[in-house]
Amino acid sequence: MSEKEEIIPEAEIRTIKREEEQGRSPPGGGYIVQAGSYRSRPDAEKMRAELAKLKVKARLERVKIENVEWFRVKIGPYENLAEADRLRTILKKNGIDSVVQKMTPRQSPAPAAKH
């Protein structure tokens, strides 16, 4: 994956949305909604099926953290936070907890100085 993701705290969501409305949104790689992280693929597939019933297309992302495999249910990317937060509100009304993550392009290391 070429991006790094960072979860946006609830308080910051309102601030960023307000900035977007004023045309001052920070540049970046977009937003992803994560609707769960599961130890078993069948549990993650079950969540993806729940989302499909709501006409929300999700994908699974497999990650390994400290030699433990996790299956994350991801939706997006969305260009702005308002879109991602609108989906999060719909999910919440349907009893699905989720978090919004900001995607930021990975910084490539600075070239080595020539001596």
C-alpha cells in the first residue's frame, strides 16, 4: 500500500468539515471509512455483506500486526471529509461503528547528500 492512514479524532472531524465548507480543506490523499477490523476473514466477510445490504461497497484489507493477521473492512476513498462523514452517519444509524481515516501519501526519503 502506498499510503499511510491516520484515524481522525471526532473533534477534528467537525473542524475539518468546517474548513472544507470554507474552501480551506487541507491537501491530501482523501479519506477512508473503516467499518471494522476482525481476526477472522468470515467475520470480516459478514460485515461486508451487511454493508452490501445498505448498498455500500466495501473491500477487505489483510494486515499483519505483531504476527497476528487482521482483516479490515474499508470503504472509499472519498475526496472530502464531508462525504466520508455522511457515510459514517448512515452506518451509525444502522448500528455499525466506524472510523474515518485520512490517507496521506508516504513521504519518500530525501536523496542522500553527495560528498
